[in-house]
Amino acid sequence: MITIRETFGIQDLKHIYFVESSCFNPEDTEDIKELSSFVSEKNYKTYIATKTISADNSDTILGYLACEIRTSHYYVTSVAVLPKYRKLGIAKRLLKQCFEDMPVNLIMCCDIRSSNVPSQHLFEKNGFKKVRDFESVYQDEIGFYYETEPKQKSIENNC
Ligand SMILES: CC(C)(COP(=O)(O)OP(=O)(O)OC[C@H]1O[C@@H](n2cnc3c(N)ncnc32)[C@H](O)[C@@H]1OP(=O)(O)O)[C@@H](O)C(=O)NCCC(=O)NCCS
């Protein structure tokens, strides 16, 4: 069974680094210092997808999502799933959990390389709209900036 949870902190770091370095080109890979901010600083929220290994009952990390918490929005800094576990809905579940935990009235946003079609599909299918091009984020190509509508109050909250 695949479970989505918030990271426990620094003890997940080496597994998150393994996912990160398995999923991105070296120039896009966050270094261990940056990743340690994701798991330990209050202005970040980091979610992981885990699977329990039945042999020794330990958890292995299959994917993660990190976002920076700002006053008006949550900015998704990274989302990655190990190649063997892609197209199973893991990234979608990570995004959904993060969105559910975000306070109402905030938006979620991210930027994506123009060549990263799987990622564009992931965000577009999950409520994000392309708002503008970015010329400066990536050195070698244009990026696209995406955002959601502000989160609405849930029906339960309205009761
Ligand atoms: C992008 C990435 C995180 C998607 O993870 P995933 O767990 O496979 O995604 P999901 O299974 O949750 O798919 C959700 C949606 O994304 C889209 N998608 C995922 N992989 C896709 C692919 N290879 N091609 C086209 N669309 C794709 C689909 O629209 C899918 O929705 P659907 O199943 O209803 O059609 C994964 O491919 C990855 O780790 N890529 C390398 C790292 C990266 O580029 N991260 C994003 C940086 S901004």
C-alpha cells in the first residue's frame, strides 16, 4: 500500500535526496543543503509517498513534494516520483494532500520547464492554469508559471 504523509524531518532526508537525484538532471537537482531546508524549516511543507517493505516492515520513499509557504500562496518547489512508480497517481495524491492542508483563500503555484510535458499535464489536470512565460528561471529554456484559483471554503467548513 502507498501512503502519503508529511515528512518526519531530517531522518527522511537521504531518501528524499535519492528520489531527487534519480529524477532530475544534475543541473536541476537540489543539493542536500536545500533539501534539508525543505524537511526542517517552518516555511516549507514536504510530503512523501511511502511503501512498506514487508520483509522488515520498513518504509521506502517513492516520491516527494516540497512547497514553500508564503503569505498569499504555497509555491511548489519540487515534485518527483521514482521512475518505476510513475503513472500510478502518486504525484496527484501528493499535490491533493498539500492542497487540502493549505488554508482557504491561498493559491498554489509553481514554475515548469517548457519541455517538461508530463509535469505540465500533472498540474493542468489538477486545477493549475498556465498564467505566463518565464524567461529567467531556467538558463537554457523558457519556463511556464502556473497557479490555481484561491482555495474555497470546503462544504464542511461552511456548516
Ligand atoms: C512529473 C511527475 C512528478 C509525475 O509523477 P506521476 O506520479 O507519474 O504522476 P501521476 O501518476 O500522479 O499523474 C498525474 C497526471 O500527470 C500526467 N502525466 C504523468 N506522467 C505523464 C507523462 N509521462 N506524459 C504525459 N502526462 C503525464 C497525466 O495527465 C496524469 O493524469 P491522468 O493519469 O489522469 O492522465 C514524474 O513524471 C516525475 O517525477 N518526473 C521527473 C521530475 C519532474 O520533472 N518533476 C516536475 C518538476 S516541475
